[in-house]
Amino acid sequence: MGGSIFSSGDDPLYTPRMPPHIYHHVKAACHAALRTMFMCVAAPIEGPEKKDYGDLDILVVMETRLVFPTSPQHGVPRGLEELAADIKTALNAERSIVNPYTNSMHLAIPWPKDDSQLGEDRDTTQRYIQVDICICKSMDQMFWALFKSAHGDAWTLLGSMIRPFGLTADDEGLWLRIPEIEKLDRKKSRVLLTTDPVEVLHFLGMQVEGYWSEPFPTVDAMFNYIATCRFFTVNESSSDPAQDNSSTKRNMKTRPIFRKWFCDFLPRLRADGRFEQQHQSVSDTSDLRVRVRDEAFRTFNVEPNYWAQLKDWRLKKEPEAVKNLIKLAIPDDLDPQFRGSLLSAIKKIVMAKVSLRNDEGFYNKDMTRAFVEENWEDIGKLAFKKYSDAYSAGLQSKKLKNAHGTAIQSQ
């Protein structure tokens, strides 16, 4: 949240950005306190050349009392609210906000008091530091979260780089998107590839050792490493964020590192002619998304899941597609009541007609269209007669009721 979650409302708190020495001092103190409660406590690797920090992010996993219970009661997991209350006490926080949807909490802890070792000037304004804590459900979830959040905006850039090739990385893992589905439902189009950071880096063609244990010394060093991704290319469009999606445009406005990548680093690479030969095949291959999909099939063994998910989606959408086919196969200049009763009847007949489907449950579109064109007149006549008879019967019943009511009133 960048340290802003407590700075608004009826009783806002002053949460200024922290200089590095304050950030690292508070980080060490919070980690020490949390290690009395959890087996593993960690924070994402910071971005390069950070001059100040908006908040402190911490991830924890495996509550110690559950791993080494000293009594039967200690072996019983606690609810988030109860656990959050203990964390708030441990960190001496004055305020807290619990988010059950992300299993996390935000804390406002007092700024360290004047200390000559911290080099702090005296300030009469009460300052606070926002600490965001995520309680992970497993070590794998923690490893992925640390990986995804490492180096500040590194994954913001990598995400925009791999998106055109059908790949998406979120808080859960790396996904492959199904084109036919993502046009209508982006989330349901995703097939999980892996939650293993090392597997992701190998698939992206990036080196693991030496890059994920400490911050990069400079922003340029991070940029040069990100540019080793095999999906990176330098061309005219890659430095024009206006051609990308809305999230890229938003990041251009709100994230300085992201903006520097597009407005400074990419133009320098293009001017120097770097990476053009190395990644020429990426920019010249029109069917690369299909090739990436097939490579993901081989690497992560997800091809059965992919086709099963696409089949399931198509089967769910099949009735709607067939109903549209029926509408197009029937003349649109018919009497509205006749056409309405016809459509209602013929849809029920087609949906129940097994002979129009193949072994997988999909309709043969040509056979379905031919059936409708050959039979709509006969079906329409029967359906309209049934509708007319029911309508006449309804009128007659209404007349009888009105007559009966009139007779009662006259008595």
C-alpha cells in the first residue's frame, strides 16, 4: 500500500517514507519479534537504488506453537483475528487492519524514538510506520510470494514482456492463457504451469544463481538482467507503451522504474543496437504464441489440462452458439408471434436431438443448420397452433371467471 493505508479517514496517522537506515532498523526489529511466533520470517529483496521506503512487507509461515506444541491446545490452529491480535501485541502496533481475503494484516507501529545510532533528528510530530504482514499457508506459497515481489518492479516489467506470448504470472504462479477463452473471460482462460520460481526462470531463459539472493547494485544492472529474458526484444513498438494495455499505461504514470525502462533504457538499447540480433527470432516469428504454448506443453506436461479446459469451456458455450445458429437459419420476416413460438419449440427439439452431436458432445453445425432449414415450417405450424389453442383456452377461461364473478355480484 506504499504506507498510505493509515493516512486517511477520521483519525489519520502520519506515515512518512522511511530513509534506508530506519527501514533496515525496523525490519530487523520486526523480524526478531515475529521469529518468536513463526518458524520462517522473510521479506522480499528490495529494489535497487532505493532512497526511501513507503512501508515494510513481511511474510511469515508455520506458527511455532503448531510445529512444536507444548500442550494439546497449542496444536490447534487459531483464527486470523486471534493470530493478528498476538502479532499486533508482539510488534507494539497501535492500529491494525485485518484482510481475511488475503490472509494478511496492516499494522501501524510507532517510528523509532530518537537514537544517536539511528541519526534521527528530534521531531515533535508523531510518526508511524506501516508494516504489511502476509501469513502464508505453506513454504511453497512463501517462496513464490518472495520471488514475485523481489527486486521491486522487476516482475512488473517481466509481466508486461511475457503477456503477448500468452503467459501470465500472478500471486499464485505462472499461467498459460487459452486464446479462445481469454477474449470472454481472462481468468477462466488460465492453465497453471508452475509455482516453482526456478522452473519459471529456466523457462524464461534467465540465470538463477547470483540474481535472487540480494538487491541489484543499480537500476541498470536490474534492467540488463531482465533483458536476458528470451522473450525480450528491442523494436519500435517495445518502447511505445501506448501500444500496450491499460495496466502498462497506468504503470507508466505511477511507477518511476517502469517509466525509466520505457523512456530511457529501451531507447538506449535500440540506439546501441544491443539485443537486436540475439532476439531477432522473437520479433520475426508471427506464430510464436503457438510455439510458446507447445513448449509449455512439453516443459510442464499440461497439454491434457489445456485441451480438457478448452473442451469444457466450449461445451458450456455450445448451447448459446447453437441457439444463435437457429435464429440465423430461420427467416426474420415472419410474424413475430409465429416466429417466437417457432424458436421456442425448435430450440427444445434441437437441444434434445442426440443425432446432431458428435461423440464429444459438440453439435455438427452443418447438420443442425440443415435440420432447421428443412423443418422450421412444419415445426412452426405445430408450435403456433399449440400457442393459439393455449391462448384461446386462456381467453375462454378468463371469460368464464368474469361471468362467474358478475353472477355472484348480481345475487
